[in-house]
Amino acid sequence: MLKKDCPFCNTETQEPPVLVYFKGKKVFFKKGEFPEEWSTLVIPNKYPALLPYSKLEKKREGKFYQTMNAVGFCE
């Protein structure tokens, strides 16, 4: 895999991180800023399977079934 195609390389050009840890300790940073030292970085998924902050809706499908939309976080 080329570096330009690697999803873990060039992190400074990606979405801002949600959580950052360095050597097991949480790193606090300003919104829109990208910390230089980190060992664990949580960034938002570009194609999430779940949508945060959506309203949970239950629907009846026919006589016997119910469905719900997917709500949650997917990093």
C-alpha cells in the first residue's frame, strides 16, 4: 500500500480527532487543532454505519415485524 493511500498516514489532513491519548493519558487539545504527540487517536469514520444524534424511530412492518433505525457512534 502506498503512503498516499494509507488511512493511518497523513492524519493531519483528515477529520479532527475526537479523542487523543499519549502513553495512556488523555491529551486535551483545542477544537480544530491536531496534537503532535499521540499513541491512540480516535477520528470520525468517513462512512459510518450508525448516525450519532439521530432520533430513534420504531416502525411497524406488516402484521408481525417492527424495525428501528440505527443510532450510535462508529469510529
